[in-house]
Amino acid sequence: MKDNLKLLILTIVTTCLAVPILALGADAGTALKTDTVRAEPFADAKTVGNINKNDSVDILNKKGAWLQIKTKKTSGWVRLLSVKRGAATASNNGKSVIDVASGRAGTGQVVSTTGIRGLSAEDLKSAKFNEEEMKKMESHTLSASDGQSFASAGGLNSVKLAYLKGAK
């Protein structure tokens, strides 16, 4: 039963990653930092140009973590976090509440975090297993049939994925 639930969760996540979340037209954008423009949406794809911080771009398409852009000089693919939607103006150049909340205020640099905000290194070192909280969390699990019903209602389909080589 747990294997079915894991497969359902994996299917949902895979589907969400495979289906474009946003339908993008030719939206205006601004480069947040200097970055390489690539021929395809892959880190090892051929370089076709560069964008500089504050360059104006037209966002043509989105594929995974990549944006297809067009500038006066070049067109191609850049990382999603290298471009901010909207033109650069005096009112949106890092002074908004969203910029402050995201850690981008004043720097124009992209901030990426991993882990849990609000916990210090000491909090993490002194953490103890809490069986009562684990039981509470486990009480929120659903049956495989409930998961399948939810997926069907959302129009999701099951996809069989092969295990990675070397996995047991």
C-alpha cells in the first residue's frame, strides 16, 4: 500500500514537471544578472550569446527551469532565475516587499536556499525524535484508492518509470 502511494506521488510530481505550468506569450522581462544564452534548454548546450544585468528581454517560452528569450542581440535559452518578468523601472528595482521577502532586495542577485528557514544550526543539532508528532503526521496518510480517485479527478494519468541502474 505504501509502495502504491509512493508511485502515485512520484507520478503526480513527474506530471507536474512535464506539463508547462505557465503558458507564456512574449512577456517583457529584465535580466537579473549576467548569464549565458544557450541554443537549447540545457546547461551543456551550445552558447549563442550573453545577457547582461538589466538587459530587456522578450520571454517567448518556458521549459522546465529555462526561459526562451529574445534580445536585440540574440535569442535562445537562459535559466529561469536569471530573468525577472516586467521591465526595469525605478519602482520595481529591488524595493518591493516581495524583493525583501525573497532575499533579493538591493542586490539584484538570485538567492537560493535549501533547508528550513527559522531554524538555527543549534536548533538542528539539538533536534530530537518526537514519536507523537510522527504518529500525527502518519495519521494524514491516504489509501491508494483515495490517491487514485484524487488523481483521476485532476485528470492525471499513471506513468510507469524504470528504476535507475544500480538501484535495488
